[in-house]
Amino acid sequence: MRFILLLLTLMQSSNSYAQQVGILSIVLDDMGYNYNDFQALSLPPEVSFSILPFTPYGKQIAKKAHQQGRQLLLHIPMEAKQDNNKLGQGALMSNMQEEEFKASLRHSLLFIPDASGINNHMGSALTEQFLPMRWTMEVLKKQGLYFLDSRTTDHTIAQNVALAMHIPALRRHVFLDNIKTQAAMNKEFQRALLLTKTNKAVVIIAHPYPETLRFLKNKFNNPIANIRLVALNQLFPKTQRLAMAQKNKMYQQANNQVTSKVFSQTQ
């Protein structure tokens, strides 16, 4: 009898421990501009990369990251309330007509063909507007991609629009490195760990600054107690991941057939 009671106690303790394990996902934004960004490839493969379109090193980094089995996103520039001169090539703007808007997004996605999703770069103005968000999600839905709302404004509707259109969508919970000191980043990291106690999963967005890469390497040199680091797409149910992969495969095949037909007609 004592043995049975002991066994039940151990089982309850084990279940309690399992429930305390927090799920953490980290996305590195703004990838592709600097040669130093290659250093991020030494981070755990669960750290996802979000790469800006048409950047000098974007394609090379994406290729190496894909070979590592790393999750890739397109970091698509979107209109902000200020500093739009910093958006870069491929920016989506509110003054675009629907076809121009969608064509621009599709063109940017070709830069990172292995991307499984996108998230907004800047976008404090655009992510508050319904029509551009609907156009964005229509492109993603057709290609079998998901959306991560970077939440650069408290009034964003991007994630809600995605979910309303039955597109897998997530949101950022913590910006790690708005202040690039080890103390400030550690404060934000601890906040993320605390959030894992009440959220199913917590998404951190960081950047490939040398200070950030050093911080993350030090953090993940050893396992963190009761924390599991996962790739971003692992936050979706398996059925959703499989459905997205199948739709994306069908889109790519159809797109390749069209490209081949056009090419053969020009010969």
C-alpha cells in the first residue's frame, strides 16, 4: 500500500513538473543587411530568422539557415507612422492599389522561397488598416504561409484579420533588445520567462546585433530549467503545419509550371 501511495505521489509530481515547462520561441528580425548576421547561424537551430527582402546577404543567409533546418520568415517592410525612409526595398504602402500591393508582396516572397511565414518590419501605420491587412492575408492564404504580428503598435489588427480569415497567426510578446545592454536584455528575457507561466507559449523578437548574439549564445550554452526552446512554426498544431506545407507545395508546383511555360514560349 505504501509503495502504491509513493508511486502515485511521484506520478503527480512528474505531471506537475511537466505542466510547469514553459515554451519559448525566438525570432531574429532585420536579417540580411550586414555580413555580421552570419554569426547568428551559430545559435540553436530552434531560433528562427526573419530576413528582409532584397538585402545584400539575405539569400546567402537564408540558404545556410535552410540547410540547418531553421525556420525562415520574410520580414516584410510595412508603412510606419514615421521614418518611412528607413523601410527599404519592397515596402508595402497604404497608397498602393490592390494588385500593386499583392504583386509587390509576391515579388518579395520570391526573394526567400523557403520562407514559411512573414512578419512585419515597422508597419505601425499599415497594421492598423483593415484593407491592406486583408490583401496581405489573401496572398498568404493562397501560398500556405502564416503571419507573425510584430506588434509595432498597440492598435494593430493584423493578427485578428489573419485569424478571421482562418490563416495561422501568432503575435510577438517581448522585444528583447530595444536597449542593447546585457542587463536590459536580461530583464526582458526574465519577463519572457515569467510570461511562460501564464501563456501557452511566448514569442521573443530580437535582432542580430553583436550584443544580442552574445547574450543569446550565453543564455543557451546550457539548458534553461523548465524552459523549452522551439522553432516558431512548432507553436501551431501539427494538422495546421501539414496543411500549410501541402498548400505551399501545391502553390510552388503551379508557379513553377507557369514559369516553365512562359520560358518555353520565349525560346
